[in-house]
Amino acid sequence: MSEFLRRPLRAFRSFLHSKDALVYLSFVLLATVIWFTNAFSTRRTVTMVIPVTYTHMPDDYVFTNAPTDHVHVTLEDEGIDLFHNRERLYELTFDISELITGNEGTFVIPMDELRQAIAQQLVGDAALAAFAPELLTGSYTRQHEKTVPIVYTGQIKPAIQYQLRDEVTLTPGVAKIYGTKQSLEAITQIETTLTDYEGVQDTFNTRLALIAPDNVRVVPDSVSLHVVAEQFTEKAMQLRISTPDLSKENQVLHLFPDHVTATFRVGTAWFNEVKESDIEVLVDMPQTGNDHLPVHVDNRNPHITHIRIKPEEVEYLIEKYETPTDGGLAAPVSEN
């Protein structure tokens, strides 16, 4: 280091070790305290933006001229208290339910009420110097109403070896929509947001938003979705085929074979509860020219799904008989 730099450095070190340095630092500290004291004791002003919320608006009303959603507020206070007020989170809330009357109109929240609402939230001795706007006003109109069903538009896929026990349940199942008469006429349902879920097990609950058409208000704006998935296993049963009653025509319908094997899925919790009467297999009246009859399935148990039958068609024979006049046994006369 050159001699040019060493001399000032030695002089500064010598000053720090002298009594003059202590006196100097004391004056600096005192000046700082006096400055802060003066800054915090001097009354100053600050301007803030406070949000405004309007509550309890009737569902079938809408703003035609919406009131402002914020107010500019100027406060006056001493430094430290002004700082505390500035750091607070303010919000003005006004219940307008009693201000809405008739099918249309205008409401006003006057200056005195607005001033009082702001003043109630201030901290310390802060003074409300000014605020703008000085009153809140808005216009409203009553709309037409219609109730429509809510439809889930997504897909729910259960996990492997699971099946959905019941249909998807939405709560509530209907929504009220509000708008002009023309805008509501074409709306027959309200849809949820398109959301798919995979790998669902056991009970599944979630909440979905509703899609509101343009210029239409939807109440509520979301619904609760509920569905139950359960583990399943397969079961098989031998079922006799039901045939039409042809006794009025003095006929009997014979099937070959007269039974089918039904294989189906069922929740493990319901496996031992399944009865033969839960599934009916039947055929319709034969049509001319058909030598086979398709077997139909009537599932009466909501816990049974994916029913497969074998065979799916059976052969048939119609036997005709005459009723004897002497009260004896009926005798077959022909076969088709």
C-alpha cells in the first residue's frame, strides 16, 4: 500500500481511538433520535384504496349500473399511528337487501353512512381527511327466473377391479337461472365444468363449478359431486327363461334350451345377497319366419352390472292343443 493511502488510514484510526470520536458518535445518535421523534410526532396524511363489497343482493336482481367497488380514503395522523393504519387490511361491507324495492330502481348509500363506516375501522387518533366518491349509488332491475337440472359433463373411471355402485349424485340437482325471458327460453340444463377423474376408489366427493351462459346468472355457482366405487367380483347363475302366456290361443311355447347361464359383476359386499329373482331372462312372442328367439335380460338389482348370457338365442317350438268338452286332459293336435 502506498504512503499516500497509509497516512489517511492512520489518521482515521487515531481519530477512532480519541475522545473526539466518542463525542461525534454521541451527537450523531442524538440527532437520529431527534429526527425519528420529530418524524413520528408530526401529523401527516396518507391516501389508501379500500375495497367495497355489497351483500345480500336478491338472487333475481342484477345491477344495470354497478356501484363502485372501491373508495379512495385520505387519513391524517401522527407518523407511527399512520403507519399502523396504512398496514391494516380494510374492507367496507354494505347490506343492500333493504335498499332493493320494486322491479327496478336506484339505491344510494349517503355520505354520512359511508363516513361512519370508514371511521369505525380507523386505529388510534387517525382523522378522516377526505374520501371519494362521497356517496355510493347503483341501479338494478329484476330478472326472469327458471329452474333447470344440473348435468355432470365429465367422466369418472374407477380403479382396476372397482366399479361404480350408483350413478353420480349432484347436490343440489337443479339450479335457478336468471336473465331476460329470451335468454332463458333456450336453456334446458346447466352443465358442470368438464372434469374427469380416474382411479376412483371407495367414496369420492368433490366440488365442481357450474358454467353460466352469457348474460345469465346461475344460483348456486357450484355443486357437490358424490359417487361410491366398490370392489367387484364375478358370479354365474343358471336361470330359467320366461315365455309368453299363450293359453288363450290354446298354445304352449317350448324352448331349446329352456335356461341360460348368466355371468355378471357384483360388488363383493353384495355377493351373497344376489338371488335368482334379481335377474329375469325372457323371450318375446315368435315372429313368422324366425327359427330362433333372442333372449332379453331384465336386471332388477342395481348392484349387478355387465350381465352376459349364454346362449343369447334359443330354438323354439309352438305346440297347439284342444280343450276337451268332457273336462278331460288337453290333447296336442299340432306342432310348429
